Amino acid sequence: MERDTKENILGNGNSLLKLKISKFEDLIVWKESMHLVIKIYKELYTCRDYGLRDQMQRAAVSIPSNIAEGYERNTNKDFIHYRHIF
């Protein structure tokens, strides 16, 4: 089932702000998580502890990946579930 838009509900104190988003790349949390991935890859470039480096890089990549996967689900409930995984 293809969706044109998805409703994003953001808590703002006692009020709720509703935004229509057409793709997960529009989410601020996805953009910030991608910046984190880039920063971690740059910071750990010279790290000689390959196990630690690889684990941290995989963990960082999992954040935007879970957001994207949750967005592709068919319901807002599934999307919200994937947003709360990380």
C-alpha cells in the first residue's frame, strides 16, 4: 500500500503539532541521525580497535535505518514503534 503523506505528531509542551511529511528524509530526527553517522565515521577513521569501531559504526547506522524501515510500514502505529526503537 503506497502512501502519499504520513502524519507526524510532535509533542510541544501540552500542545501537539501535526505535520504532513511525504518521505522519511523530511524528518529532523532522520537528518540529525545521518549527521551523527557521518561524524562517527570521521572520528573513528583512525581507530585501531576495529571491533569497537565497527560496532559503533553499525549502531550509528541502525538509527536512520530503523527510521526509514518504520516509515515504509503500512501504519502510523508501526512507524511510531520503529521511531522508539533507538
